[in-house]
Amino acid sequence: MRWSHVCAAAALASALLAEVASADVSVAVTYLRQEVERPPVLSGLDPVPEDLGLAGAELAQRDNVSTGRFLGHDYSLEVVSVAPGGDLLDAARQALAASPLLLVEAPAADLLAVADLAEAQGALIINVAAGEATLRGADCRANVLHVAPEMGMKADALMQVLQGRRWTDTVMIVGPTAADRALAAEYRRAAAKFGIRIRAEKDWTFDTDLRESTWAEMPRFTQDLPDHHVLLVADAADDFARYVLHNTWRPRPVAGGTGLVADSWAPVVEAWGAAQLQRRFERAAGRKMRGADFDAWTAIRALGEAVTRTGAADPAALRAYLLSPDFALDVFKGRPASFRPWNGQLRQPMAVANDRALVLMAPVEGFLHRVNELDTLGTDEPESACRAFVR
Amino acid sequence: MRNAAAALILALSAATAAAAGEIWVTNEKDNTISVIDADSLEVVRTIRTGKRPRGILFSRDFSRVYVCASDSDAVQVIDPATGEILHDLPSGEDPETFFLHPDDRHLYIANEDDAITTVVDVVARRVVAQIDVGIEPEGMAVSHDGRIAVTTSETTNMAHWIDTATHRLFANTLVDSRPRHARFTADDAELWVSSEIGGTVTVFDTATQTEKAKIRFAIPGVHADLIQPVGFEFTPDGTTAFVALGPANHVAVVNARSFAVEGYIVVGRRVWHMAFSPDYRRLFTTNGVSGDVTVIDVAKREAIRSVKVGRFPWGAAMRPVKGAG
């Protein structure tokens, strides 16, 4: 009897009508990108895809639309890309006038400038690219959440794995750019945190075409380094690291810029349902999913999940839900992701992998934490200098 | 004295195991099925399948076994007596799990990569309907009265309620993150849905499709994030449910009336799905990471044996064997 009533009611309504859909909700998001001049790199093998990051956001947009159609929730994604030297702040103002939900792919200083616009107060900005610790610390902003991992989360994951293997003696080659030096600083900090020794460091000084001289040059360059378990390479732009592997004086594994690499995602992640996400991404983008793609995917999915659960589209309600303990996003890495309420950083497992297989999804078992083991990766609450998040 | 008595009881129970049977386990990374004798607890046969076998179930009279060969994009029909693959059914892409309608004729298949539920007529061997559902459909159930089919979608996080007469959705209900498995209770009054990442089992009132209860789990010494409910089964009297908790390496025992968790049983690593022996005295769980099957004494609620099978055991189904022993 009751069943037939249900059927009759369903026949009157749309076949896709869902009980949780109370009112139609419209969710507009802008993906704001500041294009940057990338430094030249030695190899031409792996050009940075033009749709890096963006392709992940577009896939997540389709995921959200698919969920939204059952709930009467409508999603749109606008992409605004500002050429190098272009007026990012003007583009940001226009985007914020259209919608208070903004993904930003930009260097740290640009991200802060956008966040500090008068028009951005009360908006919800998600950082999908910048990894600087200061953005999560002294320079944190209440209107900015970080889905892009703090650089230290990756460095900590790598050092946890080295410690888990008891490969505690390392040496490090540091590239010449400011980004390389910042990365090296993160490796030093993380190494100290997890009891890894960096016995010596060398600055990368080559300016020859290494594609034809690594066989002779690299062993000489690494010959005077003290013995070690692992050779770390700080090479932020993926410039020279690939020429270090298998060309060293001592037969040692390489980690950091090549060899064993920590990132939010890797094409070799396949457990925890990840194979499905990899397939969906590859079908849509025609290439493998990288960390930056995954970060943008996660940001759009996090917004979608918050809309789905709250039925709201205003930034205050979404922010409150995202920072609440109720928010748990499946990110295909075996544990749910959530936001750290003290600085707005997404906590999530980090993939530590080589080119062919995942070595471990950090955190490594045994690194304990009183709240959440994921908080062994990156700046933890007691060390955080962020004061913008009132708890 | 006590040993002799125990031996006698053992001998008796073996002799009186009128309902002899087999447990069929799909090995996801071996492209095989391991057939376990439910009494001797030995693997008695290994049967080749298509690529990445996951969901497995038998026809009503147990004369056919259906297997989702996910990476072969097919549901395979196998003669359980010979192990011979008789034919493939059109299944849509990447079939992961399915459920046989009580009419014994219509298979409801979750096509994980396509956000579709496919309905296949197993006699005519053709697709009867395809229904758009959420992203990554996985769990699949049909009510015992045959009127409702439910698909759960892992990324959309919903149970999609399908009217089997019209093949149209009539409700979509949110559940916690990454729903994996769905079953109606024997009286069809409730639908249970497990959420792997959410860490819960949601109990719906079937008549209203509203949430009636939410079951949560807590195991001392196991981080909450690792408690990931996946497969579950009810005892035939409907009083108890056994819930596999994935990487927590435990099976929860749930009172199906009060929804209270009554205990936890340690099993192998990353426990997925389970099947009862024909007499319901034993429960067999597939443990994906440790590559074995844990045998649970249902009355005592404890593990009594593990049986090594192939790589990544995933699905499990029971087949009674007449005249065995």
C-alpha cells in the first residue's frame, strides 16, 4: 500500500527528484590563474601541460554536476587566466563581483594580494597552487583555505618514509633558484623533525648540456660527498634531478626531485578506488593526473561536498562546514581529508612514490599523533603562527 | 576425556552437516575463483575467469554462477559443476557488483566507470535498461518483493532508489562518504548501506526512504579513519548483522534490532565481503591484502581458521552441494 503511494508521488514529480532537495541552489566558482614564466629546464621530455590544475578542476566540476542533478544543485565553473604581467587584481575583482567562491592558482604574493582585496572580505578563496608555509602561518587569512599541500607536508612525508626504512643518512644537492633553496630549507627542517641526518650539501653549478655529459660529469660531481643511504635533490622546477639518478659515484637511491618523490598525487596511486579517478581523469584530459590536477580536483570536490551536505551556497556557511569536524572528503587515498581548523590547510595523506609504484601513502604507521596522524605531516597546531582562524 | 568428547562432537557435526556446501571466492588480481569446501575448509578447485573478477552470485537453483569480470567489461556465466565459462552477458562497462532480481531473470549491474546501472535479461542475454545514477556506482540491492532496486554511488555519496517496474529513479538519498554495499532486510522494511570513508552504516526505512538509524564503530587501538565498513550480511533470523570493516581488519557484530554493536572479530587484512555456510554456522570473509579467507564460528563469534586463496580475494558466495560427505 505504502509502496504504491510512493510510486504515485514519484510519478507526479520528476524522476530525478530527491527528498533532500529543498530548494534550487546555484553554485558558481571562478578558477583564477596567474600565468607565470616558467624557468627553462634541461630536458624537453615533460613539458608542463597548459591545463595543469585546470583539468582537475574541470573533472571535479563534472563530478559535482552529476551529484547536483539529483539534488537540484546547479554548478558552474568559470576559468579566468591572466597573462604574465597582466592585471590579476582587476580580474579578481571582476570574478568576486560575479561569485564569492574563488580558486586561485598563483604565486604566494599574488594570492595574498587577492585575499586582501576589499571585495574579497567575506569571500571563500581556495589556494590550489602555493605551498609556502607562511601562507598557513603568519600570513594566513581567514578567507583563504589551502587545498594545495604545504611544502612541509611533502617534505615530512618523504622524511617519514626514509625514517621508516631506517635510511637515516643523506646528502643533498641544491639547485640555484630561490625556489630550490626554499625546498632545501624544507628538507632540512623535515629531516631534523624525523631524525634524518643531512651529512653534506652541494650546490648545483652545472651550466653544460647535461643530456650528453652526465655519464662523465655526475660521478665526479658526487664523488666527494660523504657516504650516505639516500641522495636528496632539491630541484623545484624539475630541471636537473633526472640526470642525477643512476649517474652518481656511489650506487645510492635518489629522493626529492626524482626517484622517490612525495606529492599529493601520483599516476601510480591505484588502491582505495584511485584507479577509477585515474581513469576518469585520463579519459577527460588525455594525460596522467599530476599533483596540481589532484589539488584542483580536491578543491572543487570539497566545495561540492559542502554544498551537498549543507544545501547552502554562501561562503560563510560553506566555510563553516568545511572547517567543522563533520567534513570528511574521500580523496581516494584510504583516509578522509579534512581541514585543519587552526589554519585552513587540508590534511590528507601524501603519496610517496617512484615512477612505477607507490612506496607508501604517508603518514607511516607508527608516527602517532594525539588528534589525527595526518597532522604529523606539515605544521601542527602548537607550532602554527596563524591567528586569523578563531576557534 | 574432554578431548574425546570434543572429537566426538566434531565427528558428529561433520556427519550431520547435511547442508554441505562450498564458498566461492573471486580473486581480483589472479583472475580466478577459489572454491572452498565449507566443511573441510580446503580449497578444492580453482576456476579461471575473465579479468578482475569481483561481484559473484548464483542463480536461484545454483545451476549458474554469475561473475563480474570488471576489466573484461563482462558478466560471465559459469557452470558451477564444471567450472566452464558458458557465455558472457552484455553488462555495460566495468561491472563491479550486481544483484539478481527475485524473478531469477534480471541482473541489476553497477557499472562503476560509467555512472550507470544496467539491467540485463539473463535469458534473452540483452540489456533491458540503463539508468543514469551517480558517479562510481558500486553497491547494488533488490528488495525481496522485487519492487525496488538500489544502487549506491561512491563519489556522489547517494543511494539511488529505482522502481523496477519503470526503471526510473524515485528517490536519491544522501549517505556518508563512499557507500560500498547495500542490502534490504529479509522483510524489506529496511535498507542498510555501508559507507567506507564515512565509517558508518546507514539504516533507511524503506517505505519513506528516510534515515532510521546510523551505526558507528569504535575499536580500541584502531584509528577511526581506518574503520571502513564495506560488505555485510544478516543472519537468517534477522537478528544480527556482520559488518566487514576493511583495513581495520575486524568484522563487527551488530544487533540488527537495536543497532548496537555487540562485538568485533579479528580477521585478515583489509576485509571486503563475506558469505555464510549453508547451515549458517560459519561465516567466510575475504581479506584482500592478506590474500586469505577467515572462517568465523558464528555462534562463538570468533575466527577459527584462515584459508589461503588467490591474490586480492574480494567477492564471496555460497553454493550448497547435495549428497556431499
